[in-house]
Amino acid sequence: MTKSGQSIFNHFENTPDVTYASISPKMFQLLGQMSFLGKDDPESAEILEIINNIKSFKVLITVEGGNSK
């Protein structure tokens, strides 16, 4: 159980059997600037809009029965 005011990510980020990954908004902005998505394609424009609106991405990864690294 986490302490009050402490997110689950903060609680597990230094745990040996848990891999913590956090992608900053700057990384998503770089992805949105890449040219692999056709800007004239409506579907690509929709994907770019989604990418540019992501504020953060955090994930915890565990491996059953072993070390995650």
C-alpha cells in the first residue's frame, strides 16, 4: 500500500523486480515532428493530434518469477 500523496509509480520505481519507464512530453513532441506520418492523410493527421496531446506516459513492468532487467 502506498503512503498518502505518493503515486504508485514513486512507490515502485526503485524496486529491483520492477522496471519503471516514463516518457516525457518532449519525446512525444519529437515523435509528432517526424516525417514518417503523411500530413495530408486524414488518418495520419488524427494520429499526430493524439501524439501532440499526450502529456505523459508511465508504465511499470514486472517479470513473473524473475528479475525484470
